[in-house]
Amino acid sequence: MGSFKLGGMTFGSLFKKPETVLYPFEQKPAPAGLKGHIENDASLCILCGICAKSCPADAIAVEKKERTWAIDPFRCVQCGTCVRVCPKQCLTMDPAYTPIATAKSCRVVHVPDPKAAVTES
């Protein structure tokens, strides 16, 4: 009796639309609650380093002398702690799918010096 049920489900699935999509060629809209990846608005960042200190995966590196903020997307667990503790609210959780990576690399954001911008104006 069970084999008839299984056969019926298998035969029925031949005429239905597939449940999966051919990602990355076809993309479904991001579901509500998807965390995606971290984005940094460099114009607001003050390089305080609180995000790096609070990151449980140690995925964020802040270099004040070089004025860079870097994240290793392969270490980041998308917990959102860095977004919550940022005093300037420059970090956001982008709810889009993370782009496909062909190599392991860190994403580096160069933060402009606000003093240099004031003297140029």
C-alpha cells in the first residue's frame, strides 16, 4: 500500500512546477528576516573599533592609521551584534543574498578622513 502512495507522489511530481530555482540564474525575492550581509557607510564611520571588539567571530578588523574597515565574510556569522553596538549607526544588515564568491577575500572599506574634507572645502 505504501509503495502505491510513493508511486503516486512520484508520478504527480512529473507534472508539477519544480520547487527549486536555478540560483544564481533565477533568484527568488529575499524572505522576511533574511540577514544577508553587513554594509558599512564609510561617510558615517569614525573607526572607533567597537564593532570589531564585539564581534564574536572576530570577522571585523579596524585599522585607524590606514583608515580602513575590513570584514571577512567567510568568518562573519551574521549575528548582527556589530550593527547593534555601532554608536554612529553606520553598519547595516543588507537583506539581499550575498554575492557568489570565487575566492576567499576580505571586503575592505576605506574611510575618508573628515579633517581632510573640511580643509579642502
